[in-house]
Amino acid sequence: MKKLLSVMLLLCFVVVSATAASSQILSSILKSSINLANLPTLKSVEINGEEVLLGGISIRKLKKNLQDHDFGSLTLEERVAIYQETHQIIGKSMFRNFLVGFGTGSQKQGDIAGQLVGQIFDWTSLTVVGVGAGIALIDVLVMLVLMQEISAEHDELLKTSLYIMAGGAGAFVLGRIVQLIMPAIYGSRYNKALRNGLYLTKKMGDSTALNFGIEPTLFLAEQPTMGVKLVANLGFTP
């Protein structure tokens, strides 16, 4: 009697939980995708009278925008100012991903893949914990109805529910650690692409240098003569 009642209630609970979790994940992903275009972290700069997005977008889009516009024509001070305004502040995104979760920090960065990973990790792990807690609750209710003693030591179903909750909690912690790392990796790649596109070094120096010089030259003709020539060298600093 106990096993039959427990199995029936358990099946109903698992089906309802799985359906609700799937709907929640899809709804969250859809809402995040819709809101991505309206992020407050989207930042644009004006160059040659045109607004160019450089903040809160994907790295691929960033590189394209940098290639399509001549930022090399700007002064070093102007390029440094653009970098300071549009670069990724990695610490804030890591903080949001770890404490708030659900890929919110990655979303602010414009990292759609990182956002989806965070959402899937959190919703799935919390659903597993909820299923384990639901199984334990059902088992306890059945035991109370049948007037039997509640003991995790001898109750296999209750013991299983505790294992499920522990597994879900472990997956939740692992997911938050992964979410903590993702903004650091994405932000570093983003800032490097931004610096390269703005011709800046890590120390905010100019990565291009044009030097002029004069060197003696021997001109060979009917009568060899000595002279000088003007030399220009264009160098790149990583």
C-alpha cells in the first residue's frame, strides 16, 4: 500500500516538476533574448558623425564595428577615452554571475552563450533539489497517513530523496563556480579585441609609432655622389 501510493504521487510530482522547469527555462531564455537588444550596458561612440556600438555586444560584432570604421584617425587621448568608456568591467559581471546567478553577469557583457549556460545550470540544479525535496515531502506525508515511524535510516525512498537533493546542491555550487569564471574569460577577450581595434597597448599607449629619420646614401651614376634620404618607419607595439 505504501509503495503503490508513494510511486503514484512521485510520478505525478516528477512530471509536473519537469514540465514546470522546462517551461521556466524556455521562458527565461526567450525573455533574456528579447531584452538583450535593450540592455542598459549597450554603449556607443560617435565617429565621423556616426554612432558605433562598442559596449555590451558580442566580440564578433565588436570586431566588425572596429574594422568598419577608421579609429586610427583619432588621437591617442580620444582612443583611450573610448576604451575607458566601453571596456568590460569584469569584476562586476563576475559578482552578478556568482551571487545573482542565471547568467545575469554574462548577459550584461553581451555574452549570450555564457548567459544560456548560467540559466541552464541554475534552473536544472534547482529543479533537481526541488524534486528531491518533493520526494521527501511525499514520503513523509505517506508515512504520516499510514501512521508509521519516519526514519531516514530505514526508509529507502527518503534516503534517495536526500541523495538527490545533495546532488542538486552540488550541481548548483559547481554551476556558480563556472559562472564566476566565464565573465573573466569573455571580458579579457573582449577588452583585448577592443584595444587592438583602437590601436592601444595594455598600458594605454599607442600601438603604432611612425618615426622619421635621415640616413646617408651613396648614389651610383656616372660620377658616384653622396647624399641623404628621408626614412619613415611604421612600428607596431603589442
